[in-house]
Amino acid sequence: MGEFGFDVVYVDAAHRDFVAYTDVAEVARRLLDAASDVSGLAQLKLAYLAVDLAKELIGRWGKKKVAVLADEVFQAVGLDKAGIYVKSLLNLIEYPPRSYEKIV
């Protein structure tokens, strides 16, 4: 995705892993902070941070092409909140903070 001009945020919530392909250093720093959380909430923080960072990449930093890849997030947020998580991603596409070219 990076070779096609996308800023990419990948999180594997269950394994507290992430990859960020972006020139915005704050993205990687915030993902690292969430992944290294020792309170037992790291998985949950990573899952929701992926959505928040996508919003910020578009709204705050004016990125036009953003990809969010979220692995094992339903285990992190719980099946009872999976619908809310999916809806937050859909809202990002339907009601973006700024115009964009593509969101994947």
C-alpha cells in the first residue's frame, strides 16, 4: 500500500503488534505507547487507536490516501462491541474530517 502513496496503519491487537507506514512520526510514537501499556488494556488501546489515527491522518495532517488494517480487533474489543467498532470505521468513510482520495 505504501508504494501506492497510502499512509498505512496496521495493528494486530491480540499480539500487541503494529506497523506504521507514514511520514508522521507521532503515529508510530502513539502506537508504541499503546502497545507497551502494562495496565492490561494495550490490545483495546491499539484497536481504537487505529481508527483515531486514521481520522487524524486525514483531518489533522491532510493525508489523502489512508489504509487501516486491523487484525484480531474483535478479540480485543469483544464481540459485544464489534458492531460499534465497525460503525466507527464506516463513519470515518462516510463522514470524514476532511476530503480524501481513498480510505481502505
